[in-house]
Amino acid sequence: MDKWLTSQNFKGGKDAGGPDACTRECANVLERELKLHVPGPSREPLANALRHMGARDQRLRACYFDTQNRDLARAGVALRLRLEGDQWVQTIKAPGPDELSRIELNHPRPNSELDLTLYKDSVIEPMLAGLEHALKIRYETDVNRLTLVQETSQGVVELACDRGVVRSGKLVFEIWELELEQVSGHMSAVFTLARQWLQQYGLILDLRSKAERGDQLARAITMPAPKRAGKVRLEKTMTVRQAYTLSLGECVSQIIRNATSLAGVDTAEADTHAKFEYAQYLRVGMRRLRSCLKFYGKWEKVNKLLNDQRLRDYFDFLGDVRDQDVLRFHIAPQLAKAGMPDLPVPVTAPATADTSAGSAAARGANQNAPKNGAPPQTQTSLPAVYTASAGPAQLAGDVAFQQYLLDLLETLLSLGDQQKPRKIDERELGEVLGKRLKKWLKQICRRGVHFEHLAIDAQHDLRKKLKRLRYCVELSSSVLSDTRLVALRPLLRQMQHTMGDLNDLYNAEVAYQGLATTDAAAFKAVSWTRERQSQIKHQIEVDFRTLTREVLGEEPDEA
């Protein structure tokens, strides 16, 4: 740790200094800012452009505090002391109403002593009072900041280009980012400028704060894990609009965070499996977003930007890449384990505007599919590079894709900024959402109890609806009054995975059929996939019958 601030001259706790130590009034604001990672080739050109526009440079060094148990980080709170020129400033940040907003309390300090009494009677006080362990320095940042204020017709925005490091012990992450903070006016000013800088310099949207990255290093994690589905904390007194906005926010967060990792931010050393997982959970986020839009579409008008052709095309492209990876990393090892001779992994067809994981196989495995197993080609709005050899990582860092993510984020924020929504009816939120979920459940069970006899495209359609049900049950679980729906989640998850395995086998059958006429091993592989399909289809039907009997309390129809 640098000598300028160490645990020896840090004095924290309830008895440290008082509010009279401040040199001016505390600033209590709702901070809204957008953060963009700057890739290597764009760094000097971007910094030079800011200097040419009159940006001023300043060194900022900060230490961040937390308990050994990460009580602050787990609450989404960051507490720091920062030396800004020759002025110490104590800052605490807490979660705001959306992904870009933070409640921020700033107190100028006469020295480097942390003073928790500054938060007496504030919204932060109850949380700090409940800490069971002492605060200590967990990580530090050391950056040089170029700052420029830009005025637009929509508002005033502060641009800050930070270059430096976040450090915990010997572990370091490089910082090279452009922050755009709303000073006054409308957030559209921030997004307008962000699009211009992103387009010019190929920037990458990054929702993580320096505190989040530092906390990761403090836990000795040098590679961010894929962002999985998070819990949405709904309340029974919320309106449907409020629940809709929170649920959308969770889905969009999963999409953007996995895209950031897939694009290589803090993941330059990621291996093939890690990249596969980032791409997989990026696509899961897109699936959850589409499910959320479908679910709440009964009550809310869906903004076209949230569900436009770009979302479908990106989703389909990632699905086709996933199918190829599953053949290589999942199906091929199973074939080898079953005693099959080595086989080349077939190259599946490129992405189309009408393919999702398994849908090409569903068509190919039907009797009307082309004999070579390739799905029919349909029009796609994706650039040709993404329908050829480019991988998901190249897509994630592409300017057009990053612009799409900005569109998603701005549309999401506009929903939260709209006027207070009305109540749909007098029922509690959980009852309203639960009624729609039970309707969906009955619909899929009615077809699922005859799963073995369904055509493959109908099976695939049912799988999509089951995934939609699962994701929406998870998004709603915090307010559902029907305990049977809440208890349903493990079974839905298991069934989704089983149906996914079946879909992968359909894909494998189509892929290996193209080699089967000339390769005896490929012919055996096709036979093996069909045998496994029969076993799994029977298990899925059994699961649907269990679902009907135990959750709906109904006796399933006989085939």
C-alpha cells in the first residue's frame, strides 16, 4: 500500500472525528453516469482529442473501505477517501433507482481520517450502524483524470477520461475508461455524446464501477465470472409498471455485463470455455429479456427498441455459434465415450434470421428438411462478417452491437423516468403476476403430457415456452403468493436442461447426417443420437405428467 494512506494513519469507526471537521457542506446528490472502456488502439487518440478540446488533467488517489465479510460490497455500497489535488474528500455511494444511478454523499475532509459520524440521520446510517466487523482498506485506485464539460441542446455533461489502476495487494486491473456524467438537463445528452465517442473510438460499454472491480481483486478474482440471472426484488405494493421496469433492468444488466467480458475487458486471458460461457449467458440474458417483454406485454406497451430485429438477429447468431460449440465440446466427447471412432466436427450452417438454438435442427430432423440437414436460408440484417467466420467476441466488441446496447439502456432508463404508473387493479402484484403464470403453466402442460407424440417443431416450440415460463417465474418469485409456483423453479430448471439436451441431439443428428452417406462412423453417430433422443423424450413426458399432477393438482390426459 502506498505511504500516502495506510492502515496506520487511517482512523475509522463511530468515535472518529465529527461533522465539524468538514470544510464545506456535504453534497448529497443522485449521480448518473455512463462508463465506456477504451480499447488499446483508441487510447492516445481519445486522450489527445480531449486535450485539444481543453480538458484539464488531475491526479486522483483513493482507498476504499469495507469489512472482511464485504458487508458494504454485498449491499452495493462503496466507501472511499480520495485525495483530489490537495483536498481530501470522503464519499459514500449507494444503489440508485437504476443501473446508471447512485446515491452519492461527498464530504470534504481536513485530513485522511475516515469519519462515519458524518452519516448521522442519513439514509446510510442504519446500514453502517449494523456493521459487525471493523472497516479496513480493501483496495485502492490511482488514476489521472482528464475532465471536460460539454454543453448540448439537451443538457450539460461532464466527460472524464480515467487512466490508471485499481489495486489490491499485488493484483492489478488497468483502468482506461471514459465516464459521461449528467450535470444538468436530460440523460439523452449523455447518450447522444456517448454514441458519438463510441462510434469514433470503438468504445465498450461497461456497467461495473471501480469499486466493483476493486472488490473483485480483493477477493483474489482476476477473471470476472459470467453474469448469471440475478434476483429481482419486487414488492407486493408495486405497480405492474414498476415490476416491469425492474425486471427489464435485470435482464439488460445480464446482457451488457456478459458482453463486456466477451469483448475482452479484464478477460484478455480467458480460455475457450470461459468465452463460451460469456457468450452463453449473454444469449440467456437476451432470452430472458424477450420472455420478460412477452410476459408484461399483457399490461405494458412494449417499446419497439427493446424487441427489434437486431435483438432477434444477435440472438440467432449466438444460438448458431452455441450449436457448433455444443457439437465440439459436448456431443463429440459423448460419442467418444460411447466407443465411436474419431469424427470431424461438422460445420453447421451460418446464422439466419429464423434460427435459434435447436430450431434449425427441429426443421432438419423433420421429414421435409433438406437431406443434407442444412436449414433453409432466410434474410438477416447482420453484416456478412457475422454470418461467416467471426466469433461472439468480435460481435461483442463491434461498434454496431455496442450502439445497440446503448439503445437498450437508454430505453430502459426512459421507462423509469416516465410519470408514475397507475395500478392495473386492486389486487396485490403477486396475485396479478401469478394468474398469468398459471395460465402459461396449464397451456404447456396440456401439450407436454403428450410430448413423445409431438412433431419436432412442436417440441421445440414447447421448450421455448417452458423456458419463458421458468424465467418469468424467477423474475416474479419475490412476490408470488402461490407457493406452488415458487416451488416449481427447480423442476422447471431440470426440465429445461433435459429438453436442451434433446435439442442438442437433434442438432447433432442433422449435422452428422451430412457425413453419414460417405462415413460409416458418422452413420453410427446418427444412430446413437436417435437412440438417446427416444430415451430423453420419454423422460420429458414423464416430467410433464409430474408437473401436471403435483403443481396443477390435475390428472394428466392419457395419450
